[in-house]
Amino acid sequence: MSLLELTGVDTYYGQSHILHDVSLTVDEGSLCALVGRNGAGKTTTLRSIMGVQNPRSGTVRFDGVDITDNDPHQTSQAGVSLIPEHRRVFPELSVEENLRLGHLGQDVAGDRVASLTDQVFEYFPRLEERKSQQAGQMSGGEQQMLAIARGMLSDPDMLLIDEPTEGLMPALVEKLRDILTRINRDGITVLLVEQNVELAFDISDYAYIIDEGENRVDGPSEELKQDDEIKDRYLALG
């Protein structure tokens, strides 16, 4: 059963036409990857879903409901959480204060907030150890963990995650890979934008390749991973 559907989406920044007739489907419970070269339109796709940059034409449906013209807070309340690139934590606030912002304005009961907080501390025990520390004093990897944890505090049905491993050391990349797999296995649908294509193919069920703002290829991730011609043409990989 599909949870998210984009049909014929065209998105512009001013007069610049960025996404051209983009369509994709993410099944409930899946981990789907969206990959492509820098500037291909991956982040714009996530922004179009979230309502940060609404499409000029086409439709975005989430759980059967048209959310094409939603504002971001409306999309969040519908059950979608965006983990943006570059982490974007609030550096002057503590870890605990950053986490509280995750459920601010959301209809999440107090006991559920407590349960979600326990859950993210189980995923990211380092955050519990550093609850009182300013987020700006943490390492890049810890800030990325905080950004994901904060997104989960809204109690989403789906996470949109943009370039989570960017700039991280290999050991942290592997740790984050395991955590993302576990989050998905525990019931949250994930649409992952990731420059590390091999990692994206390894942990996802299905993948879309976007190039110059257009869908080029999609299919089961394991099949795309084995296709050197496709990787060389659209991803500059051998």
C-alpha cells in the first residue's frame, strides 16, 4: 500500500524550472532512496513534499490525502517529518531543548512524548548522556543524531531524510546506517536522499534516480546496484 505519491510534479524557484514531471511512490513501511548527482533535484523533491517549496503543478498525496498546497506545519501535522541537510540544530539550545522543539505545535500526548523520548535515547544513547549540553558544542555526527531524534519527536509516520551522512567519518556513517535501518524496521517509512549511493542502495528496498530534475530510472535497489551502466550514466559511478 502506498503512503506517499507524487504525480507529475513541477517545481520552480522563481522562473527556474527545477523539477520536471516528477512522479514517485513510497510504500508504507518501506525505506526508499532518492539518488542522483549534485544539483539533480533531490532536495527540491523533499521540499516539494514538505510544502517548503510547493509544486506549481502536479499532486502530492500522503496517506490518500492531497497535501500539494500544504504549509510545512500542516504536512508535519499530517505525519511527515523532514530532517534537512546540514543538520540545522539550534546551537545555543541544549540537546533537551532541541528535542522539545520536535513536538512543539504537534498534537502529541504527554505520555506519548515521554515514550518517544525514551525511544530516541535508545537509538542515540549519546544524546541522553549530553541532555544538558549545548548542541553547538557537539560533533557533526552527534548533531546529525540530534536532528533525526528531534524529527522523531513529532511522532511521524514518515521521515524525509536529506544527506544524513554528509561530512561524517566512516565509523559514524556505519553507525547511522544501522540506526536508519532499525528506525525503518520499527515501523517508520523513510524516504532517504543520500549522496553515498552504495549505502543508499544497500539499506533501501526501492530507489529512484533523478537527473536534471527528471525521473530517469527506478526499481528494486538491489537490481540498480548491480547495473554498472545506469550508475555510470546517471551517478558517475563505475
